[in-house]
Amino acid sequence: MDPLEDWLESMQPRLAGLVDFEWPDGSLTDHSPASSARLEAELLTRTEPGADFLERVAGFLGEALLSAAGGSWAWDERRGLPVVTPDPELGLPSVCPAELVEEARRRRDGDEFGRSLRELEQAVAEKQAAAPGWTPVKEPTPGLDQDPAATFDSPYLDAWLAKHAAGLPAWLATYAERPGLWDFSRASLDELEAAARRRASGPDELAEDPDFAEGASWYLGEVLRPAMRAQWCYHPGEPDGDNMFVGRPFLDQLIPDGTVAVPFLLIQVALADRAPGVLRHAYDRLT
């Protein structure tokens, strides 16, 4: 797989892991300067942070930079690392979040992330002063940002939802150890999590079991949907490594800065981490 595609394919699970497991108090709620400052402070408390944590921090920081200055992720062949390319209208060079993370650890003044964000915000302000009405444009990050091509009104989605609603009793008879506990409550997510871990030893195996995976994704989505006040959406096509929305029904609050959740990917997170209560933590974060 292309390294940039690989980086983007893993972005939603990467940041979900940061929020759910590295930040259990729920205070890392957005990509604001305040959240970046909290994240940098946490980074500096860790004497020997693990590679997974450093990668998660770099991913979060990159999304914060993109939120400030628009643009997109790119791959720097010389560095062998992902970089953030601000909106071309700004005429700014690319920024490597992983290098900013290492610079923050070297300087240890707690403001490396803040300085980078302020520089981008200043460039945006200057551009807006010269061109009133201009705003930076961020290319959607798969699994994190709403895809403007997505639809919540499609024959496929209607049929998919109806199929899994009608087929739930048979699905539970096949895959659930305690069907009576599957009541669409937050607590029932422990049953779903246990069932997924019985069926698959890791996230890559989930797609190899489509009957289970589709039913599990529908059930998780139906638990989340009313609590999120979200709506099912669908972008037609075959699932691929380029856009996490393609071919996978997902939930969208359909409001500015609203939350998006891809149930299939949340189940993959639970299979990758395997700590207890992963799906309950995801529920709490999303609602």
C-alpha cells in the first residue's frame, strides 16, 4: 500500500486510540489550541513515550494544523514521514508533525505546538485581510471529516438497514452467547465486544467475516445513533484504503463540526486494543 494511503487508512483508529485509551478523562474533545496545549503537556510528562503514543500525538497535531490552515496530508519521501501541506493559497511550506513532536520533547517549554498553530493562524489572518471572505479549505481526512459526496438517502442504505433490523434474531442466535442482554443499551456493547473478539483475533480479520461484521456494525450503529442524534449515511463503492467512508455505512450528526462515526472501524479498534470496555469508552466519547 502507498505510505500516504496507509497513514490515512489508520488515522481514525489512531486518533480514537489516543482519545479512548491515552486520554480517558474525555478532555481532548477537539483540535483547538487548548487541546493541543494539553496534549503537549501530557507528552512532556512521559519520560520514555512509546512509539504508538508518539504516532498518535503526531496524527492529532497534524489534524489540528489542518484545522487551522486547511490543506491536506502528503508524504515526504526524503523524510519518510507524513507531512501537512497548508492550503495552497497561503503559499506556506509543508510541516512535519512528527518532527514538531520531537522538537517539543527537545525544547520542553510546553509551547512548541502552540507556536506552530499561531504561525498558521497569523498567515490565515493576513490572507483574509488581503482577500476578505476567503477561508482555508481542508481536504477531508477519511474517517474523521464528513465526505460531501456521502448520502443518507440511497436504495442500498435503505435495504442494508432493513436487512439487518429484520435479521437480528437470527444473527443473535448465531453469534451471541447471551442474546437477552442485547438490548441496544450502552452496557450491551460489552456483549458485542466479546462476540467480536471471539470471531476475530485482530482488526484485519473482521472484513474476512462479512456476515458477522455487517451485523455487528449495524448493531453498534443503532446503539450509537439515538445517543449521538446522528443519521446513517453511505458513500457507494467498494471499501478501499483511500477513503474510509467508501462502502461502509456510517453515522453523521449532519451539523457544522458534528461528529462522524464508522461502526466497522470502531469494532476494529476494539480488536486491536483488546482492553475491556473499548466500545463503551467510544460510546462515551461520541455522545
